[in-house]
Amino acid sequence: MTLRTAISADLDDIMRLERASFPTDAWSEALMAGELASPHGRYVVDVEAGRLVGYGGVRAVEGAADADIQTIAIAEDARGHGRGRALLRELLGAARSRGAREMFLEVRADNPGATALYLSEGFVEVGRRPRYYQPDDVDAIVMQLNLVAWEARTTAAPTAAEGWC
């Protein structure tokens, strides 16, 4: 797994994965290009053997108290290996380094895998947006994470590499 900052040359590969992951409500290429170019965001790609297998983005304005996970997608054949968690943690760290103290996101109510990931990182449900995802009529679960507490937990926890299993 290799995570790196997304660049404009990644746009075609990102859009292929975007359309495969979100067939009914994929972002437009123009919108994604704008996100990649924005100084207020950070987009990261996961590349394996020269193939883009994941990407994620966060909107975190320097010095703002809160930030938003914009999107995370992992190729179907690359799921279940910690890639989503690695991308999420990279984005959370980027937002924290820009001064954010709270993180927000929306997740489809019919995506239990993503919801479980967010809960395991400390996100809590703070609301629902009925029929938010169209044309599928799927609710959005609004989640929030205290980034200061998350950072304290993740930097204090011993890792397997340190001999703690």
C-alpha cells in the first residue's frame, strides 16, 4: 500500500474508481478536478503495482475549527485489507495538522462497512438526512469526531511494531 498526495494527472483514474464506486451519484469530473486543485483540501490516493486502488479527500481550511471528509473510495477487489482505514487516518491527520478540532462526514445508511469503520475510529452519529442520496432515496448518516481526542488516542496507543499485540 502506497499513499501519496493526489495530483491532477490522477484525475482519470480517480474518476474511473468514482464511477465504479458510486454509479448513481458519482461526482462530475469538473467537480473532482476542482477539489484536487483547491488549497482548502487534501486528496490522497492509494496506489498498488501502478494501479490506483483507492482515494479520499478532506476539506480542511487552515485554522478552521471543523473539517469534512468529502469522499473515500476503495476498489472492490482491494477492500478488506485496511486501505480505507489508512486513507481515513491520513485525512484525519491532515485536518488536525491544519488546526481542525472536529471532523464531520456523511455516510450512506446502506453502507454498513463504512459506518463500522467510522464508528471504530471514534465517530458518533449526530443526525440523519432523509433521502439525501439521490436517485436512490438513501438516508445520510451524519457523523462527528472529536479530532483532538482521536489524536490523543492514536498517538498514545502502543503499536504491534513497538511490541504490543
